[in-house]
Amino acid sequence: MKIMMVLKYPPIQGGVSVDAYWTAQALVELGHEVVVVTNAMEVEYTYRMSLTSEEEKLLSGFSIKNAINVRSTYVDKKHIYIPQNNPNVSKLVSIGLDVVNEFKPDLIWSYYVEPYGVASLLISKLTSVPYIIRHAGSDIGRLMLTEQLKTLYGEVFRNAAAIITHKLHFERFTSMGISENKFIQIPSPRLPADLFYPETQRKYNDNTCTVGVYGKTGRSKGTEELLKAFAILKEERKETRFLLKACWGGRDMEKTKALISELKLESEVDLNDFIPHWKIPEFIKSCDIIVLLENNFSISFHVSGIPLEVVSCGRMLLTTKEIAKKGSVKKHLRLDKDYMVTPTPLDPQTLACSLNEICVVARAREWDHKSYDTSLVSMFIYNNIKNKLTELEKKFRS
């Protein structure tokens, strides 16, 4: 099939962008032709992955080089209009119409309603090319609940040839008059086995416990409490030194940098920008443990991909009860073997104790491939999406 994907894409940071990237790779590996239409090259610095010129080449294909044609909007001051705005939807639709004329796609694949699903609806109406829509948590858990967007978003879902969703949301869509025949469940494809695979032997630095954290900073991410916990660990001056290796970004980064300076943690925090997802396994394996302190997150059904990424690389995770009770952790991770839970509400002193405890457990742990082969987790998820995509193709053709 010829597929035009209209979606969030690297160098935009985040889970949706990551899923979109690996979905595109899976499609070309299955033999489909893919053109990506995106506004990714306009992403602001605070949400941009840090890519070298060589890494930018991987945007057009990871395992199959130059297999994906990426067409992105770009900043043009002539496009700004009053009230001051950037016509993202119009630019995506215009590029999409050009791609339809040149590429003649069989299907439009959109991911994220705003602005990509809206653009796909318009392109489809103007060209009669069918589209499918995959939504994220913020689409239906926040944006769609607002008075000014709900009517249009409803039309995006109602006019789609198929909706990629989870069974948790079936009732939401059927209440809108949408048939269950349109629903497709496809897992996250973000764990290619050739990247997410633990080495057979570990070497620890006897004097340093490296704690890894990656993603956006902020109140719901436990950033402040984590840094204050590191200040406590520094003050205790035990034999083991704790080093925080952080790949951070987001709108709160200036506050985070100010707090690091205020707590005098410059020597305890190795601060880096967002990195491309294919380098995350390397990052995880460079750490002794990973922390994910999401708490009181505004989208209750939001599920992070980080726990599976961590266990697939053979590391332990320190997380919150909020994360621990969600599906991916309950299904694939074992308490006190693959992850530990720190109490919430987060408290720096308690968190410092939890970091001490998990550091000891992680160093004493022997990885047992026979009882728990993490490569099976990663292969299952990436290969399973290929099976689902094949099913989707059959359904679409019929």
C-alpha cells in the first residue's frame, strides 16, 4: 500500500512522536511505501530532540535507509497573521494535497487529533482518500472535553475509516454513534528487539550509583522532590556517591536549572537535552537504575512506555504507586525484582531512602534470562504491531 502519514514525528520529543516513528519503520519493513507529512521541524527548542546531522538522516529510515519521504512545514514569517498565529493546519493540508497529487496514497494515517487528525479530515474530504486516526490521551482526556473543540473532534472520529484506540475508550466512541467495527487495537511499537536487549553481564562502579531519568520536567514528574532528595544524599556523604544522569526538557527547564544551582548540585547532576529514542537503550544501560516519578498526572488513563523500556534493557525502575498500578507494569514487571515503589505524596527524605534501598537491591540482583527474558518483551511488542498492521491492511482492502 501507499500510505501518507500525517502526524507528530521526531525531532519532536515524547511518546506519540516515538510511536509514530517506529510505526513508520514497521510499515516500510512490511513493504509499504510511506510519506510522512508533519510540522516536526518547527518544534520549539524546549520540546526538540538533540540530533546530530547523521542522526537526522535516520528520520528517513532506521533499518531501511531513505525509505521514508519526510515532508515538514517550516517557519515563514509571511505566514503569520492577525491575531498572531501560525497556520499549522493549513500548511499541513496544503502539503498533504500536494502529496496526494504526486504520491497517490491508498490511505492517510493520522496520529494525534490536533492538528494532524483535523488536517487529515480536510485532506480526505477534498480528495476522497480514506484516513484512519490514532488518538493520544490528551486528545480525548483534555482537548476534546473543551467547548470550542469537541464538535470538530467528534467529526474527526466519525469520518475516519478506522480508529486506533483501546478497549477502555470503546464506550466513549459508541456513545458518539460510532460503530465498534471501526475500532482497532494496536500496541505501542517502541521496543525494537535489536535495540532493547540487556547485556549478559553488568559492571558496577563501586563508588557511584548512577540514577537515570528522562522526559519532561515538572510538578507531576516529581522533578523538584528528586533534586531535593539528591541534595540530602549529597549531605549524608555516604561511601556511595549518587549521580543523576538526566535527559530533560520542557517548559519548566529554566526552573529546574535554577533549582540545581540553588541546591548546589552541579557536580551531582549530569544534565543533557532530549535524545532520540533509538539512543534511549544506550542511555538506560549506562545507568544503574531509572526513576519515573509521575504522580497526579492530569490524564488518568495515560500510560508511560518507560517501564517497558527499562525492563527490556535489564535495569530496575523506581516509580510511584500511580505508575505501578497501570497495565504495562502489572503485566510485565515484577515488584522488588524489576521495580520498587516510593511512597506518595513524594517526600525528598523518603525518596532519598528509596534511592538508597533500590541501589543496594539493583547491585545485588542477578539477572535470570531463563525465568525472564526481556528480549521477548521487546520482540513481542515490535513484532506484534507488524501482525496488527497486516490485519489492518486486510481489513482495509476488504
